[in-house]
Amino acid sequence: MKPILDFLPFLLFLVVVLASVAGGDILRLIGGVAVSFSPFIVIAIAIIVFLAASVKIVPEYQRAVIFRLGRVIGAKGPGLFILIPIIDKMVKVDLRTVTLDVPTQDIITRDNVSVSVDAVVYFRVIDPVKSIVAVENYLYATSQIAQTTLRSVCGAVELDELLSEREKLNLQLQEIIDRQTDPWGIKVVAVELKRIDLPEELRRAMAKQAEAERERRAKIIAAEAEYQAAQKLAEAAQILATQPIAIQLRYLETIQSVANKPGNTVLIPIPTELFRVFFSEGKG
């Protein structure tokens, strides 16, 4: 309906020309019909047709790039403006942030590991005129640049870096894509790696590696505990060697702890150091 309204004045002019070429009968018929209408009605219809074909409204989130006889004269909007029918042509451009899904790319990393990576690109148009004049289809062009950049950047790093340094790769991808799309009036807001798929064999190998790493850490922690316990025992032995009466005190505490437990048989160990204390007192 809208294209028909835009070309309605031209169609009316074409009908009159064809009628004049065909013969005077058609002109007289058109003239008779026109005379039957009031001049005010004809003027009102002409104004309505002109407004319908020339008045345009663009919302806040869009801009209209205007071409006059094929030459761009700038971007208009938001709001209401008037175009010259047939002479002016309008192309609307959306200024909102676009979420572009980058299809899954099969990549071979620098250490010869095959992975599948996909990403998402957030960008918006900051110059409507460049986005229409400088590139044929900025959405398709941005998608292609994002795919090639994703393959080149991820293929230049090793697998460990690809898995552990996503933030660094995201910033690198954003910088490269933004630099390439800047002549088109496009600003890349962010690039995020969504998913990294690894081969099943590599997943099993990484799981074994992680399990071995956890066992190694557990053994190191147990060895550290034994070392610290040995250090404490050595310090305790040095203290007991300098203070023989401490052995007797420990002996009495052991008897008290055993006596508190229910049982019929109580074994009381007697350390030899206790007898040495008694013998030393007898000699004195």
C-alpha cells in the first residue's frame, strides 16, 4: 500500500498522458467526470494524495537516509519530515544495538587441536549515511568479518590460552572487528565467545590430567601435614628431654583419660623415665 501511495501522483500523470495519446474521447470523459466534482473536493483530494506520498514519520530509534535524484543529501529524523514524491527516496536505518550470532567455526589452534567455537557480536550504527553508501549490506558484511576474525584470532593461540584467557581474546576480537567496520559507520560494542567444543578424546585426556593433578595436590598436602607433625613432635621431644617431670605429668593425664572411658580392663603403661626419676631421688 505504501509504495502505491508514493507513486500515485506519477500514476495519475501517466493516465492523463495515455489518455491524451489515445484520443479526445477519453479526455472528454475525464473532463466530464472532473466537472461533476466541486473544485474544493478536487483540491482536498490532491492535498491528501500529496501528503500521503510526501509526509514521512521516523521513530526515535531510526534514521532516514534521503536520496534526491540518486544523490544522498543526508539523514533525517526522528520525527516528521516531507519528501518530494518521485524525486526523493528514503532508506531507513535502525540505530539500536544489534545482536549478531556468529555461526560455529571449525578452528585448528596453534598446537594443532581441532575445536569448534561460536561467538556473539554486539554492534550499532553510528553513521546512517555510511552504513548505506559505503557497504551494500552492513549486517551481512559485519557477520562475514566476524567469522573470519574469529577463525584467525582463535587459530593463532594455543588451546590452554583459548580456554583460560577468554577476556583477552574477547577484547582482541572487538578491537579488530571494530577497526574493520569503522569505515561503514558501525561501532562494535562487545564480542563474547559463547561456547568452545572439544573432541571427545581430548575431553577424556583432560579429565585424566585433571584427576592426576588433584591426586598430586592431595599427596603434597599429606606430605606437608606429615612434615609439620614431625616438626612439632621433634620440638615436643626436645622439651620433654629438658624437663623429665613433664613425662610424669603426661603419664597422669593419660591415666585420667583412660579411666573416664567405660571398660573392664585398664592397661597402664609405665615409662622407663619414671623409674629413672625414682632412682635418682633414692640416690640423692
